[in-house]
Amino acid sequence: MKIIDLHCDALYKIWKSNGSLRFRNSEDLDTNIKRLKKGEVKVQCFAIFIPPELKSEEKFQAALDQVDYFYTNVIGNNYEMKHIKEWQDFDRLRENEIGAMLTLEGVDCIGNDLHKLSVLHHLGVRSIGLTWNNANLAADGVGESRGAGLSSFGKAIVQFNNMHQLLTDVSHLSEKAFWDVMELATYPIASHSNAKAVCAHPRNLSDAQAKVLFEKKAMVHIVYFPDFVTEARPATMTDLIKHIDHFCALGGINQVGFGSDFDGITRYIYGLENASKQQYIINELLKYYSHDQVSGFAWRNFLESRPV
């Protein structure tokens, strides 16, 4: 069964290696082409992530460098990889092709310059997360104790996203910023978040947050990082499915998808150690859900909720 995965950090890994990791076959990449093919991943989204400790004046260049690696190392000479530039491109993928879409995990790299976001949009970014865990000029992240909402600049970014049919990603936002986004965003999404009622981690969504996303027909993509899955160790696929069960019980059966966080995590759910194992979660889900419901989780829910 084909899969759309809304989040991985392969670009960050490649950037950290100064381009020495080859997307085609590097064993250090959870999402190399060989593994994507084996896991039947039809579309992989690639996040641009800039570490907060980087000097402010270096952040936008780092973002551009990651975009360059996307074009040269991921798309480049890899004939299987096709750049998703428009929402209709999902429908144009051929049988042997894998779609690749750029996303932005936190707007630190643009400072207070909306023109820089426009540049990233022109380069192909189609989903914008306002923060990582830290605060920036747009909003507070979930790791900022202040817990503030959107700034005027953050609200301008959401309006920019609405105007250009870009997704506004609420994963990593503080709760106040989340609710501010929900008041403004035409295309909200949680690219990699789980249920706080199942695992009480600050990165996870409360029932109230999940319900409002589902009411707005927005997607919540479950994340595979064990810390967000269960307090128990080791984390299992059964633990992960509990999050899907919970979201479905809240009315989200048509708004659940996958956002693995591969290449951004250092610990794994047993049996889900890289993209080649993606069909294992499909097989587990088929024990509890119908084929039609599982195909929704895997790919169809996202296609039916994307901007048009």
C-alpha cells in the first residue's frame, strides 16, 4: 500500500555531513531511495530544519544550502524522485516515481523578513511550521516556558500561507500559538504529532486541539519517535496504533496520516527503524481497520484534504 509521509529530516542530516551522505544509497539515511522503495513510500516530505544554536546571520544561508541539497542530492540524478511543486502534482506521479515535497520546520531562518519566506515558497516549500521547540519572532514553540501566541509577524506569515495555498503546520507550537493559528489559518495541519491523552508529552496534542483540527478537516500525522508514543520502553507498533485509535475516537478517522520524523530521531519503535519498514505498520493496522480505512491513513486522507 502506497504511503505519504509528511515529515523527515534527511536534508538536515545531509547538510550536517556537508553533502557527504548520498540520498541514493547512504546507510546513514533512514529515508534513502532504496528504503523508500522497499517501504512503498509514494511521497516523502523533506523538512528544512535549522538548529537554534546557529548564528542568526547564518540561518537563511543554511536553509538555502538545504534546498540546494534537495535539488542536487535528493532530486538531482535520481530519476525516481519527482519534485512536488503543485498540489496537483500528487496526481501526476507515475507508478515508478516517488514524490518529494519541501517543508519548513520553523521560520527562524527568515528573521523578520517575509521576502525570504517568499523566496523559499518560489523554491518549492509548500508547508510552513512557524516554530521548532524554541521561540522566534513569529511565535513561541512548545519548549518556551513563556507560552506566548503569535506575534503580528507570525499572523502575517499565516496570511501569506493562506494567500499562497500553503499549509500552516501546528506541530511544535505552544498551545496559545496553536489557538491563534486555528483562528487564522485556512490550511492548518499537524505534520508530526501524537495524542497527549495516550502519551502526556508536551509535543503531543490535547483532545481539544485534535478536535478543532478535525472540525476544520485538517490532518494530524502520527509521529514515530518513541518519546511521543509511550512512557514505556521499548515502544511498539501497538503503542503507536493507540494514538490512531484515540484520534479516530475523537472523530478523526478521515484526518489521520503518517509523519514519521525519520532522520530526525535517534531512537525507534521496534519494527519501524527506517522507511523500508513502513509496510509493517500497514500490516498491523489491517488487523484492526478495514483496507479502505488503512489506505486513508496511508495516503488518501491527505490527498482528499490538501488545498485545491
